[in-house]
Amino acid sequence: MSNGYNDHDPAQVYLAPLKSYQQLMQAREGYEGTLLNAYVELIEKYRQKCAECDREQRNATVWEKEHRLAERELQRAERELQTIKSSAESSQFAYVIIDGDGAVFREELISQGEQGGITAAHELHSEIENYLKDTYSLSQLDLYVQVILSIEGLSKALFNSGTLKNTDERNILSKFARGFNSASPFFSFVDVKYGKERADNRVRKVFETMERMPQCRAIILGGCHDNGYATFLESFRRSRKVSLLETTPAAADFRHLPFQRVSFHSIFRSESLMSRPMAPPPGFGILSHQQNQPSLSSSAPSKSSPTTSYAIPASVKPPSPAGAQKESNGQPGSWASVGRAGNTPQVIDISSQKKSAKSEPWYLQLNKDDERIDVPLPKLDNNAKESFDQKTRGNGANFCNKFYLQGNCKAMDATGHCPYIHNDRLSPAELLILKYRARGLPCAAGSQCRDIRCTSGHHCPNPNSCYFDDKCRFVDTHGLDITPTIKIFEDGTREIVP
């Protein structure tokens, strides 16, 4: 017989709660581990954010300092800009640049010497002020006037044309210039000595400089006598501050320019200087031009030389030049027939009777976008190319493009020297080769060039399929439309290209 203690263990009552407790402790340990890991991660994130905050705080301090510096710089720049604006507004001026070789003061003023120069300066100042006020509503401007010319060259032209009398002093123009300069500190005569190109180049450079200056509110160019300035002014078409001083009637190319024009006829001559006819030798009387008179042609003068006839008295026996024309069928036509004319004066026409062949007029072509298109050249002759190269090698230099293609070399005219060949004949086929080679040199003005006699190239010969691609000298013109739409001739006439 068993008792109750052996059949029932009292510890069994606590086993279930103990297991539950153990399970709870294990769960607690898991929760504590998870919580600990989360805490560690949070602390790490906190530290990172603190570091970021420190960096941002330092950056904010730096940027705040930079901002203060930038504000001070901006304020200083604004003050400087305001100072510059005030200075520009207070120092605005108008500039008058005159090519004095073509825009000539009136002879009544020049003949007064220094006093005439002073009078001309004061009158010019007054006229320009009135023009600027009426046209641009500008007043209270400093006025600069610069006359660029060759004093000695213009002096000779004035005396040779009879504009100034022989009784006037030979240095009267220098005195006039001295008076002009003394009338105002902003008025000046600039003597470039000899060489028309020197005056032209200086006028262009001064004009370009002044036109770019914002302080220059108006600029007046006195050069309407020279077509070369019309080409130069093409690039300034949109400028609203350019005006033209017209003295003699404007050259043809100026008709298409949009600029305002002004004339001061009381100050400048309105007629060009013309050379006086050459007086005949003593004992010869000048006769008027006559037709159907016996004549003898001498060497050909320039195309502009007038035909002048001289009466030869019987007492004067001219020499018999070699190769003179013989009298035929009783018709007078030689020095011999003149010698037999007795006391009746005969008339000899000493001008050239040779008629120059009518040449093709010069013109340029433009496309629909007003870009210059080169006139096509004929096909080359290979035989001529060989002879051309032989002449070049034989002379040891290249042929002068200006001389052979344009008819004159400014370097030779101005200095008497040119590094290129002038003294060798070229056949028409050889001239064509020279044209091709000149066409291979890019024009500085490119497709905007309006110099009709320019022989340089203005675009790629094959702008839509160039073999040389980006190595082409005319790469900037690739893609250009080379279909001409209009021709412009030297006299200003225009012809639509069908």
C-alpha cells in the first residue's frame, strides 16, 4: 500500500511554470540583443549625423564669409560701373574724319592762310553742331575733327589746277593747316606725306576705332569722292551713328548706302580739282579741236589725255622722224607735207589715234543671301601652265597680281618698289593661270567683300563637296549657296541673273 507522497511529486507542480519562465528569459535575451544592436546602430547613425552637422556648420560659416565678400565685391563693382557710366556720359563726343586729298576746303579760305584756317575751323564747328542737334538731337558734345591728307601733294594739285594763283605763297596750305589746328585743341591736320594709300588706311583705322567706342555718339566720314570707302562702309550698314560728309558729288557706289549725308558748301569745294591744259611752246598758237585736219600720231598718252592741236608756223621746220607717214595722192599727213605748206599754218594732232579695245565691264555677283559668289573662270590650258611656271622660275619671283590683274600696283606707285614681277609679258592663257592662283588666296572680307576688282577667292570652289574637308582654306564657306542672283557693275547698275 502506497502513501500519497510516493504517488505525487510536489516538484512537478513547479516544472511547467519553470519552463515558461525559462522560455520568457530566452525571449527576453533575444529582445535585449535586438535592442542592443538597434541601439548601437542608432548611436553610429547619430555620430554620422553629428559629423555631417559639423561639416555643414563649417561650410555654412565659409559660405557666409564668401557671401559677405561677394556682396562687398558686387557693391564695389556697381560703384565702379556707375563711375564708368557717369564718366562715359560726361565725356561723350562726336568725331569727324576727313580725307583731305579729296574733300578740299574752298580756295577763298585756303588763300587766307592761317586766318583762313581759323575761320574754316570755326565755321565747320558751328555747322557740325547744328547738324548733330537737328539730326541726332545731340548737344553739349566734345567735337573732334581730323583732316588726313598729303599737304605737299594737295598744294601741288591746287597750284597745278589753277585753283590757287601763282601770286599766292607756295606754303599757303601749311599756314592754313596751322590756323585750323590752333582754332581748337580737338581739331587737327594730319600730314601723311606722299602716298594716297597712307591717307586711306589711316582714315579707315581711325574710323573703325571710333565707331567701336561707346563714348563716340556720332561719327562723320568725309570720303564720298572715293568708291573705295563705299566698299569699306558696307560692314557698318547697321550702325546708326555714321553719317557721310559729301563735298564733290558722291561716287556711284555710295548711292546704295543707308547713311545720312551732310554738305557744307560754304566750307568745302563742290567741284573736283582739274589739271590745267598744258601751254604750248613759245611761237605756237593754241587752236581748238578740228576734224579732218592733217595729223601725226605720237606715242599714246593716257586715256584721259585731251586732244590738243597746235598751229606750226612755216618758219619752223620740224624734224623728219624715222618711219613718218609719207604723203600720198596729195593728201597731207606727214611732217613733209607740213613743210611744203608755205606760210599757211597747218594743224597737227599729237594725240594718239589708237583706239583701245572695249573690255568686258567689271562686276561682282551675289547670291540670294547677299553673299559674294566668284565669277567662274574658263578652263586652263596645260601648255600655258608650263610656260607660266618657266617664266616664274626664270624670274625667281611670282607675278604681281595687282599689276597684271587690276592694271596698277599701289606698292610700286607709292614707293617705286614691288617684290613681284612687273616687266614680263603674259599671254591671255597665262593671265588666266594667274587669275586661278589669285583666286586660291582667301579674301580677308570673305563673302562680304564688295570690291568689284578684288581678285582673291571669296568661297570654296566646291562648298558642298570639298575634297579637303576641314583642311580647306575656305572651310568657313562650306555649305554656301553659290547660285548667283544679281550682278553689280562698277557704275552701280544692277542686273538680275535669270
